[in-house]
Amino acid sequence: MKRKMGMILMIMGVLCFTVGYVLYSSSKKTPETGKQASNNNNTARTSVASTDTNSSTTPSRASQGTFSANELEKIVSMAIADGVLTPNERNLIKDFANSRGLNYSVIIHDVEKKIAKSGGLAETEIVDVNKRQGDDFEKFIVQRFDKKYFKIKEWAGDKYVNGTYAETTQNPDLLLELRTRSETAQLAVECKWRNNFYKNGILFATPDQFKRYQGFEKQRNIPVFIAIGVGGSGAKPEQLFIVPLRKIKSNFISSSVLQRYQKKLTTDFYYDVQAEALR
């Protein structure tokens, strides 16, 4: 009997030892597990912080990229607005691409594809058609100035050779002089015809051209006006807008701004010398 009791006590002792060892081991591992979890949380927080830091700079880069793309898109749109691509327009796109390190050949290829899809004309017909629309619109504008009161002082052309232009080519298209019994004044008009609106507005020039018009106005102290014809044809546009250059902030004019300066197609221009307003 005693021997049996001894065996039972020994077995219970072994069991107690085993349970105690297991509990001890668990207590040692728990802090390590907690430490590991803490490290994981810290890593996660570090990762989030790193992501936040990167994301804070990403919009800036994206904004810059978007701006460049939009600016290029506007210039390309201006080039293909009439469904044609002239050598002059090719040079404008080339200058833009080179100044920003872009691939000119890829851009031109893309523009040519767009023109082809829109049913553009063959290259041999492009220059004459595009120039005719522009020339016709200039004539349309000239005819709105009564010869009794206005005299054309300069009528700039767009001739050039290998990127070399006459100085007057880079000035506004028309320099006119108003003469009445009581006053004499000069004004300049840049004529632009577009087949339609683009992104709820009109891109009437490149950024460099816009700056040249501003420089002309400032240096010559002559008010410049942008005459914009939209739709129809150069000789008979569907809409006409006469916008003072000083009221324009960039080479793109929104439709909301244009509507303030819409003019009837059938009436002659009147120039208010005191207000420097062409109506």
C-alpha cells in the first residue's frame, strides 16, 4: 500500500514539474512575442510615414507633368484645329519639344495620325488651304474698317525661310491709323480664325507669340486687339470676337471671356480713342 502511494506521489510530482515548466516557458516567450508585435507595428508606422512622405511629393511631380502635357496639348490642338499641319506649325511644336526635352518625332507622328483620322488634306494641299483661311479672315477683318476713317499702315505677312522671319512677321497682322477731324490714333490687330472651340475656349497663339504681342504693345505704346473668328470659314466666320490684349492673361482665352467681346458680323468697327476700345 505504501509503495503504491509512493508511486502516485512521484507521478504527481512529475506532472507538477511538467506543468510548471510549460508555464515558465510560456511566460518567457510572451514578452518576445509582444516585442516582435511592437516591432511590426513600428515597422508598419514607419512604412506608413514613408508612404505619406512620398505621397506628399508625388502630387507636386504629377502637377508639373500634367501642366507640361496640357500645354503641349494646347499647342498641338492649335496646330490641327484646321485639320492641317503647316511647316510653321511643325517648327512651333519642334521648339516646344526641344525646350522641354521631349521627343519631337513621336509628337509629330501622333499629330499626323490625328489629322489622318479627322480626314485632313494631303501634305501638298496643306499650306495653301491653311494660309487661305487665315488670309481670308484677315481680309474679312480689314473690310470691317471704314476706309474713310482708317488707313492700313502695315499688313504683316507670314513668309519665312529656315526659321528666319521678317520683324513685321512677328508683329500683329494689322497696324491701322484712325484719322478724324479731331483726333489721330493707331491700333494693332492680330487676326485668328479657328474651326471650332477647344476645351471651352480658344488657343490663339503660342506662349512666345503672346509675349511678343505684349512686347509690341508696350514698346510701341499702341493698343493691340485680338480678332478671333470661329466656325464657318475665314471669309465668313460664324462668330466674331474682338478682345483687348491687355484683358488677356495667357495665350488661351476661355469662352466666358470671349462672350464679353462678341461683335456683330455685319457691322463696321468703331474705335473709341479715349477708352482704347474697338467695338
